[in-house]
Amino acid sequence: MDQENKGEVAEWTKAADSKSASATERGGRGFKSLPLRLTISGVEKGARMEFEFLQKAKNPDFSVFREVLEGKRKAKRVHHVELFADEEIREYITEKYFGKRWVPNTEETKEEYWKQEIEFWYRMGYDYIRVAGGLSFSGKRRKTEDTAELSKGERDWVEEKEGVIKTWEDFEKYQWPEIKNFDFFPYEFVSKNLPEGMKMVVCPSSGVFEIASETLLGFENMSYLLYEDFSLVQAVFDKVGSLIEEFYREIVDMENVEGFFQGDDLGFKTSTFLSPEQLRQLVIPWHKKFAEIAHQKGKMYWFHCCGNVLELMDDFIYDVKIDAFHSFQDEIIPVWEFKEKYGEKIAVLGGVDVDKLCNFDEESLRKYVREILDKCMPERYALGSGNSIANYVPPENYLIMIDEGEKYCK
């Protein structure tokens, strides 16, 4: 990191309260229209809670974090993990708690935007930043109004009927992305501007199953094709997998990349979307390839997978050889029960149930987080949400979760 940026990093922990301003004062996107009322955590929207950890100097150390995840040492502090926090959450915290105006990601402001992203992960206490995206697949999405308090305007979800590929002709005509056109700027910039001790985990896109089934084929259409033209389904999955594989081969040697944090949601509350046998044929081999690319270079492979995928856990551990697993719902299996069963084999990431993170008051949330830490610390565990910090999570509850972790080992 150059001296100018090192100086900026040093300043990140010195944001004075006098600089802090509400989103109304700053004209932040969407915040000025929020009513002054209680959040679920019992904090007035106009109020600013105090979190000591935000003002403290940080000492990220991914090498120590990795050894904790690998079971080579016991954690002396709680390490934190997150797949991502929605932009609305990051903007809210940047403006309300860091006292800085949010910088949007445009061609003109992209360097400032990525400095801001690094600062967010640093000041929130992470040992890494997850840099993701860039490999885009055009397809159908459904849209509706986003009713979250920190609304993004519209919320989209998967195409449940027909996607853009229904026939071999559609497959041949589809404009597949090419890695030669991939914009590596965010990855390259972050790599060169990290605070000492921080590293990157990377991911180019959603997972093989998610893109193939949700973006390209459409779930209902895919279900028919599995029996009417399995070879077309296989071709779509393999094309997506090969493009993600190509990205990982390109980036694995980049300075400060220490792992891949790939997501691929394969299930729902009671089962996998497809049979385990079909997933072993269509999906698991690709994650095995991604993990091999990481491991051949001494990097880690973390896997995020929503749903009840317990039937596939042995595949993830012994075939794919994941280093860590992420995504938990208490209704499926509480994180402490998962850790008791699998914690000697892989690291366990997150596990604070998002429903509870949204709905618990401060006292109940702190108690719940402490109970998780009591059962999961000090080996092969990092604290975080069971999924991600969506824009409907009260931002103060997110901060309370981290704050409780920061206080735990004192």
C-alpha cells in the first residue's frame, strides 16, 4: 500500500462524533424519508447508538484467522465473517457511524468507492474483504416493490417458470460472457490497497446451480428438461461452471487473494431442490474443481449454501474438500449443533439466525449471540449472520451482533 493510503487507513478509526450526521442532513439515498420511530431493536431511528469497537484501531491478521479456522490454534478473540452486507446497510453505517458521505460506484468514482469498501470491512473488524461479482449472465428476473425500510426501490427474485434457454438453438444463440472481457479493476485495486494484515476472498458470480437454474433455464423449464433433454441441462451447467473455473484460474495468483468464498444455494427448508444424485452429477464436480484450484495454490475454499443440504455434507467435506461452510437457519440445524457434528472436519462460519437478527430486541439478541459463542468458540469458528446482512436487517442489530463478539473475550 502506498503512503497516502496508509495514512488514510490510520485516519479511519479517528472519525469524530462531530463529523457524524444523519442521512437527512447529508441527503443520503432514501434515508431522509424514514419516519422517526422505534426499530425492532428498540432504538429510535433518529438516535445514534454508541459502539466502542467502531472507534478502536484494528489489527486484522488473516494468517491468524486462517489458523483458527484450520484448527491449528485457539482464537484469542472473536473473528468475524460475512458473505456480504447490502449496499443500503453499508451506506447507512458509513454515513451515520463513520460520519462520511456515501460514494456511489461509478466510472468516475470507482477508486473512492473501493477505498470506502475496504474501510467498511476494516472498521467493522473483519480480517478480510470479500470482493465479488463481474461475471454476469443475462436472463429473466421477476421484480416487485422493495418494502424494506432501507429500500432499494425494487426487489427481484428468480424466474420460476421459463428462462432464456429452452432449446439447443437458444443455447447456441445465447451471448455467453467471456473472461477476456472481464473487468478485474475492483480485484486489482483492492489487492493493492489493503491495510496491513487484511486479505481478500473472492467470488465472480452466483453459483453454478443458481445461474443455470434461476437465470438461464428457469426452474420449471429445467425440471421438465431434466427428463426430456438432460444433455441440454448438463450443457448449461457445464458452460456456467467452465466460466467460473476460468475466472478462478485467472485470479488465484493475484497478490493478497487468500481464498474463494463461493455461494451456491442448493436447497430449501426441508430438502435439496434436486435429488442429491442429480446434484452430484451437475454441480458437485464443479465445486470440486474450484476447490482444487484454490488448494493447489495454498488458498482456502469457503462454501455458502442455503437450505437443508445435510444429505450432501459428506460430499462437501470429503469430495469437494471445502475448508469452511456457511449458511445456517435454526429451523434446519442450529449452528452449534452443526459444529458439534462437523466442527472437527471443517470450519463453521456465521450462524446467527437472520430471523432472530431482524426481530430480537437488544437484550435478547446479545444473549443469543453469547450463547452461540459459548457453544462454538474458540476453535474453527467465526461469528456472523446465518446468511447475509440484507437491507431489511436493522443496521443497529448488525452492529450489536459484532459488538457482542468484540466484548466476548475481554
